[in-house]
Amino acid sequence: MDLLNLRTVLQEECQVDPNLPVLVGVSGGPDSLCLLDVLVRLEYRVIVAHFDHCLRSDSAQDAAHVRQVAESLKLPFILGREDIRTLAQTERLSLEEAARKARYRFLFDAARRLCAQAVAVAHSADDQVETVLMHLLRGSGLSGLRGIAYRSPAAEWGSDIPLIRPLLGTWRHDIIEYCQEHGIQPHFDPTNQDPAFYRNRLRHHLIPILEEYNPQARQVIWRMARTLAADADVLEEYFQPLWASCVLEQGAGFICLSRSTLRPLHNAQKRSVLRHAIAALRPALRDIDFASIQRAAEFIDHPTATQQVDLVSHLRLFLEGDKVFLAEWNAPIIDSGWPQIAPGSSPSLSVPGEMALLNGFRLVASLQEVPSRADFVPPAGSPLQTWLDADQVSYPLSLRTRRPGNRYCPLGMDGHSLKLSDFFINHNLPVRARRDWPLVCSGETIAWVPGFQPAHHFRVTPETRRLLHLVVLKT
């Protein structure tokens, strides 16, 4: 193994500074102990971190061995531990996914706490090959076939600390030779031979079969990943303006895209935008399969009757006019142009008086005398204001949100009522706006739905002598 080449990899590919600490995940196996030894020999400031997955009864021996190695090198040591079987059951994950999630969560929490510049792990060239094959068999696009990188952001762990893989270009047999040459005594994890794990089946069964067809199969796949990674980087430069033209809004748990911009795109462009949107909301989702992307693309061109579709990883797509929302099921997607009130609240409104609403709106109430004996005709203007017969209203007024079974008697239906939900549908009020839309009530009766016509029973008539003016204003 060429230490000079690895020094170049650390500086140019991994972009780490030897004068700043690096937290190294050390399992006790040959790969991680080799990485630790290389970093020490190249005089990097190292923090040794070991995570015990508690999957074997003797796993504590690995932790003790790594601690002993760290102490012999006079390096700081930190230990994490979690019952992965319990985590997998609780969060409905495979053992592999649960182990990965817990391990990286520990590593990045420790890195932040100890002010490390990066987290280093010992993925080798063989790991790269296995990863690419996993993505290939799951139907991944270019983002999966490019494999893993020497340096990558750690957004899925909520960190601006990068993950680095200095041994990504080093084959496992070279790592074993390095350990033998330098007297490194690794512990071998027997779970790495367990065919119950998908990666192990690739490693011990599929790859040897591929090598029967091409003895250089590993090297070919590794070079392909390297080539595709470079291609993907070039395409990313062209993709960013396209992405910017499609995104209308992005917030906590949702992304809003322009349907009119998406629809005429080439299928490959459309799929790229959708894949990027999913990755933005689910950075930990490593395999976004073709079927999910295709379902999303077809929905945009040919929406379902419900105007929404389940997608992947608890995400859904739904339409509102020209807007396509990709969102978590419980994401609070509130348009800043909507008046809203806190769910479950029922504040009273004095007249005259005013009340603050959400999103910077306020409701103002005032009393006016009818201007003359002539019939008063409410002037045309903003739908966020109305005039009611002040003497037909019970005071104080109250504000609340909708309740099950609510009905409304809007002006123009001769006193007939309809379900409030049907009223919202008829007037195309977006579904996500309805839950917290303010309702002005006289007692238990809805007197006005802001933005729409007032209730028939509170309308202004020739007999009206006092006017109640209600207006919703943007602060």
C-alpha cells in the first residue's frame, strides 16, 4: 500500500487538514485498523470511535480491543452502544439499516461534540463494488450507480461535517497484506460471513459468479462507478438551472414544484427533478427505485381522481392547480397568503375591536349606521371583507375552525344550507387550507367564512339599520 498516494487522496479527494482532528470509526476489523494506522503514520490528529451494535454476545470484546489499540497509540477513545435488534423492530428497519443508522448517528454526534473536521470510515474498493451492485439490482438511477464518494456531505445526519473514505480506492486484499506487514491484529466479525445479510450474499455469492464471466469484474465495476460519478458531476451543472425553474417553494417537510414547467420536460429531465426532490426530503433514503419515480411522473401527466398519490418513504404527491406538492404526510404546509387561526382555539371578538390571526393577518370589526334610508348595497371589493346586519348577530362574536358536521347557509342559496366541506370544495379552497381556516360565528352559527359570501341569515336587507363591518387585513 502506497502511503504517499494515500496522503494525496486525503489532501485532494478527502480534503482534510492534518492539523485538525479527524474522528475515525474503528470496528476492530482489518479495514478500520488499517485506516487508523495509515492516519497515525501520516501524522493526522485522530480520535478513535467504536460503536457496539450488541448483535453478538462477545461484541464487547471488539470494543475492548479497539480501546486497547487506541491507548497503545495514546489516542483519545470514545465508545457508543445500542441494541440494534430492538431498534430494528421499533423502527421497522432491516438489521443492516438499523445498524447503519445507529452507527452514523453516534459518529456524527461525537464528531460535533469533539469538534472534529470529518468522520472517516474504512470503506474499501470492494465496498464500492458491492454498493454499486446493490443499487443496480434495486433499479437505481445514475445517482446510485455512481456509488459512494471519497468525500460526501452528511445532510442525512443533520451535520455539516463531511464523511470521508480514504481507502475507497484500496482493495481488501491489499488491506489484509498491509495488516500482516505491520503486525496489526484485527478481530474478524463472523456476521460478515452471514448470508442473511444482503451485502454478504453479494460479496460471497454474486461477485464470484460475475468473475467467472470476467475475472476483472470488480475492477470494471469500480472504474464504471468512477466514470459515472464524473458524468453525474457534469450533469449536475446543467441540472441546477432546471431545478431552480421547477421549484416554487420549499419548506419543512415539503417541496412545491410547477406542474406547467414539469409537464413538457423530457422524461429523463422530469425523473431527475423528482428524484432530486425526494432526495432533498429523504437524504437517508439510499435507494429511490425507478417504479416510484415513474409513478410520480405519470401522476403529474395524468393525475388520479383524488389529486394525490402515495409515493415512497411516507411521502405523497398532491396537486393544487398548477402546484405539485411533494410532502411528508403530516407536513404543516401553510401558504403565507392565507388567514389561519390556531387549531382548536375559539377566541371571542369584541365589536368594535380587532384580533390577530396567523400569517400576519388581523380581523377588524366595526359598527356603522346605514348611510341613508335608501337600501344599502355593500360595495364591491376584497373578498376578505363583508357587511352584516348588526342587529341579527349575537355578541360577542367568536372565531373557530371547522367541526365535524358543520353546515353553512351562504348568501345566494335562499336560506338553504350545505355541508361546509362541500362549500369549500365548490369554491376550490385548497384541502390543506381548510383545517385552520377562520370561521366567524354568531353563537354556534357560522356568520361568515372570510374570503367568501356571508351567511344568508345575517345578510343586509332594506330593514337593516346598523351594519357590522368585518375585514381581514394583512399586517
